[in-house]
Amino acid sequence: MKFGKVIGRVVSTQKVESFEGLRFLLVQPMNEKLAPVGDAIVAVDTLQAAIGEIIYYETSKEASRVIEETMNPCDAAIMGIIDDIEITKHK
């Protein structure tokens, strides 16, 4: 799974059938220190994440599994909303 921050919404008036009723959000990928990494991506949102929230997401085949319809073209999906991150250094 990967960290990201929701930075916007994507509005689509026409979608493939398996995406009907789902929202698309613009997600900025981040590293474990919450620093931006790479370009923003579009992810399917089934959790009602809000702009500004830190989330974790998955890509590829794993992302398509959040949608009940077996065959769908999902490339990225939000899997959870992060409430808190605690990093402990081991000696």
C-alpha cells in the first residue's frame, strides 16, 4: 500500500458502467515522511475521503478488487483513511 493526500476531485459526466455511482479523487503520492513523491494520480474513492485527508491506496490488480464487478478498468483505489502516523526509530 502507498501513502497519499487527497488534493482534488475529478468530475466525469460519462463513465464505464463499473464506475457508475463512484467518485474519482486526485491523489498526491507521498513517502513515509509525508513528502510529495511524483505526479498526482486519479483514484476511485469508495470511502468518501475528503480533500486534505491522508489516505492509503493501492494500484494495479489489487485496486480493481474494491469494485464488486469483477472486470473493471480501475488503476488506483483508495483503501483507507489515515487518522495518525507514528514513526519509531529502532536502535
